[in-house]
Amino acid sequence: MVNVNINGKDVQVEEGTSILNAAKKLNIKIPSLCYDPDLPAWASCGICIVRLAGTPKMLRACCTAVSEGLKLITHDPEINRARKTVLELILSNHPADCLQCNRSGQCELQDMAADFGLRQKPRFRKILKDQPVDDSYEVIVFDRDKCINCGRCVEACQVMQNVWALEYSGRGDKTVIGPVAGVNLSESPCVRCGQCAAHCPVGAITTHNPLEEIFEKLADPELVSAVQIAPSVRAALGEEFGLPVGAISTGKIYTALRMIGFKHVFDTNFSADLTIMEEGTELVTRLTKGGPIPMFTSCCPGWVDYAEKNLHDYLPNLSTAKSPQQMQGAITKTYFSDIVGAKPEKIYSVSIMPCTAKAYEARRNDTMKSSGAQDVDKVLTTREFAALIRLAGIDFANLEESQADSPIGPYSGAGTIFGATGGVMEAAVRTAYKLVVGKELGNLDYTAARGLENVKTAEVDLNGTKVRLCVIHQLSSVEPVMAEIRKARDEGKEPPYHFVEVMACRGGCVAGGGQPYGVTDEIRKQRAAALYQDDKDCEIRTSHQNPLITKIYKDFFGQPNSEKAHHLLHTHYEKRALYKD
């Protein structure tokens, strides 16, 4: 521990702590634009400068570690003038179109300008580069003119995700951030995870706005509307409306969706239960009858995109089970459409997801049209859903709660924990144990799969067979595990793992690229804890015990992995180049 004095106040912090984080211990906020707790300190913006007490020397607080006896001043007229000048220079190269920007009200630059009282005519001449907007992707939009070169998106893409779709080019005032090699995002190695947008402090990287289309479709008398909500949305949406972090708002969401105009309100948690039946059966079949091992989960579209571009030799190892979103879309336009007597093409199927890659997944290949029509017609992120609620004039925080519609809405606790890293693994273990051993797992809380370690490993005894498990989140964690797996293969040894869960985003879906802005590890933990509590509060906590899952197999599929199930609930993968020609 080291002792530091900041603004005349003493504080003791761990050695290596940055000045920025040491100041937080004293409830002193040092402004910064380029810093993000998820990313390495980059020190590009210069707004976080502080002064060494008694000297004119300035230090950048985000990347300077404290030392014993250090005395610092974080705020004085000279420091404030310097910060204000830096901010004015950034604003001179930034559009003043806050009314049209979808980050207005949630923009760190806008907030900081207000904090510094920058309401007057700017001192510096506007210098805009007038660069084209890249809207080549299904969801993600890159407006280069709004980029402030803070580097957060590049660090998220390269360091967190190991994707390397974004880079710096040029020098000095000619420096720009954009897709590698000057191509469009759709031609780059981008996997659509949306972490660039989640970490961008301004409106440079955002998402398309599909809200008008939603209202138009809901008003069409010839369409039957159906909507699903992903597990993690219920633990994050409330933050957009002033509810505490991690507040479960499932019942309010159902009510809001009906008020917006959706006729049938379902829950993706139901199809998460369905996914466990299909994926769990597939795993048991591979272990007992042979098949590519380890088997990788397939519910994360960012991970699937990454695998199709980077892991061509292990594509057969991905589970063929579709994600819960796509299973829900398929059964909505087959099983449910039969019940209501509507043709698949006359059902307007919408999903509310934490993820920007889900829009791509809905159109990834022809298996996403297993109903004969597009199984999921439109995908909204959590942030877009919040905007839809506001546009509809709904006071979300004060809504009464309601229930999801049957027969493809009610879910088990296993379905809801899909939203946290390790949740798919935990849910699968609960059911795989029953399938193999013939009895229920004693303690359903499989805590070995929980937590924010980048890679977690565990072992479960399935009737004398030791099944080795691995949980990965954050794509930069994939390659070390793959190196371990390939090494065993090349040496002719048994794979180190039998079953591997991969989530592209840190923390899993609770921190997906479409979730409310400003996610930290503490927020990830609180959202995950809320899902685990939702699981505990469920009367049924295993997928195979959900009576409506039993019913859909009895009435429609016959059994897990049946021919009909394979047609509607399974997919295939293909090798794709890193760069699109």
C-alpha cells in the first residue's frame, strides 16, 4: 500500500493504482474521455491532467501510477483552463448536431461540455473532415465526422476482442480511426459484437434506428405480431428508466410490449430451455456415440461469426443447435402459427436482444428461414427498445406487471441464466446430468461456471464419466484456449475439454453491445446476480422440467434431435474469409 495526498486529503491505495482511481477513493472526479475501466489506459485525450503539488508539472491521471508520498492537485484555475482548451479543440472538430444525434443525452462529450460551461460561441474555427458515413452493416453505423480519436473503439476491438477490425491511420491532425485497410465495416474482420459502440463516448459508432418500421408493421391489420425478449434484457432495461442496476423488470416489459401494440408476447427464456434440450442431447450423443469433441456452444452470434472467419479447422465442433432467438423465431412461425391459424409470412416476428450481432444472425444463412419465411423479421437492441418505449409515451418505471403468453413464453430458471457468462454451461449441466445419470443434480447452483474470470474450467461426473468443461467470455480469451486444444490434437492426446461455452462479450449478454451504455465490471456482476436470483425465484429451475417444453416435444417435435427438430432448430456453418471481396 502507498500513501498519497490529493487536494490536501490523505488516502491509502494499492501500489500501481492510477491517480484517476486513487482520486475516486476520495470521491474526486477527474474528467476524462479516452479512459474506460475495461480498457488499458491510453492517455490520448489529455483532459485528465493533474498537477504535482508545488510544481508546474502536469501528469495524466489515467496512466500515471501513484507513488509513496505523492502530493497532487486535481482542480485549480490553471488545470481547468487547460482542460477547457483541450475540450474546445475537440469540439472544433466535432459536428454540432446534438438534436439529430442518437447519443444526445447519453454522450460523454456533451456532458463534459456542459460541465465546463461551453455554451458560448466556440473560440476555434470548425474544422470538419466531411467523411462518409459507413452504414454498410445491418445494425452498426460508423459516422467518422463524430469521431474524437479517443481510441476506445480501437482498444475494445483489438485488445478486448482480438478482432482487429478497427485501426488508426494517418499522423497528427490527419489521424483517423476506421476499418482496417480503408474498407467498409461489412468488408472487414468485424464480428458485429458492438463493443466498439458500447465503448464509444460519443455518437461516432451507433446503431440503425428501426422504430418507425416497427410502428408501421404493428399497424398493419394483415399481420399477426409476436415478440420475444432475451434473458439479459430483463436485468438491464430498467436502468434506462431510473430503476436500480440489476432490477428485474420482466413483468413491466411484457406490459410495455402490449401497450406498444404487440399482440403476442413471448419470452426467449422458453427457447433457451428448448436450446438446452437440443444442445444437451447433442452433447450426450457426441460423448456416447462419437462426434467432434470438444463441442462449442453456438448461441452467441458474435462468437459464431468469429469462428466462421478464424477457426475453420474447428467449425465441425460447434453445436448445430440454433440460438434461442432463432429457435423462438422458428417455433413462432410453425408451432405457434399452426395454433393461431396464420401463415408464417403473415406473422411479424420481433426480438428484443442485448446484442448488435443478433440482426446479422437472423439472416446468417437459409436455415434462418426454416419456417419458409424469415423466422425473425426484426431485431431491436435493449437501447432501441428503450427508445421505442419513450416514443410510445410509456411511463415504464410505474407500469404494473403482467405475464408472458403461452404456449411459448413460460420458462425455467435455467433459461434466464443464459444471459450471464457461464449460464449456458450451468443450464446444460443441470439437464445433461439428468439425461445421463437419470436423476436430478443435487445442487442446481453450479457455481464453478460463474464469475468474471476470462476462462473458467471445471469437471462434472456424469455416471462415472468425467466431463471437462470450459467457459470463455471476451473474444481475446479464445485464442489461448484454442492453442491448448490444438496442441493436444497435434500431439495425439485427448482434448483438454469436452464442452466449451463461448460468449463474445465480457460478462456475457448482460454486457452485450446493445445494452445500456456505461457498463463496468460492477454493473456486470449486479446484472448477473439479478439473473441468478430470478433463477432461484422460479418454481422450475431445469429446462427438462418445464411442462411446456415437454408439451412441444410431445405435440410437435417428438423428441430432441428428431428429424423435425433438426430441420427447424439446427443450423450449419461455413468457412468465410476475414476480408470480404
